[in-house]
Amino acid sequence: MARVCELTGKAVMTGNNVSHAHNKTRRRFLPNLKKATLMSEVLGRSFSFRLSTHALRSVEHNDGLDNFLLKQRNENLSAAALKVKKQVKKAKDAAAE
């Protein structure tokens, strides 16, 4: 399983460990991923995602999963999140009519 946030696309970064003697060795910066279950108000059900803690705060800031998904670019979303986004968009359009 790749270390990538399903909602924001935040992934592993690389860089250097730098010692006091200024020796450089390669290292990896891993995102802080957590398994979280988020509720969709429009669909009335919950979805489980592997999220970074930054994404979890962003979802809360945007008043829930539905609003966050509609604002997020498709390139950043995983296949599962894209599927949920399409369902949410379809349900919102049906409710608006």
C-alpha cells in the first residue's frame, strides 16, 4: 500500500540527514497517515480513507467530507475518493432539482 493520502495526494518526500560534520545521507520524510472513517451527509453513509492528519483538519475546516471533495481537484484524489465525489455530486444535483 502506497504512503499517499487519499484526499490530498500528500506523499513521501526525500531529503538529506545532515550531520554536525556536514555529511549528507539520503532520507525519507513520511506523511502522517491515519485510517479514518468520515460521514457523508448527502449520501447518509460513512467511508473509510487513509488520510494525512492535515487532510483530516482540512475536512473539518470545510464543514465535512462532501464540501471538501467538491472543492478538491480530481488529480489529488484516489480512485475510491473520486468514486465518492461523483456520487456526492450526483446526489447534490438530484436534491437541487
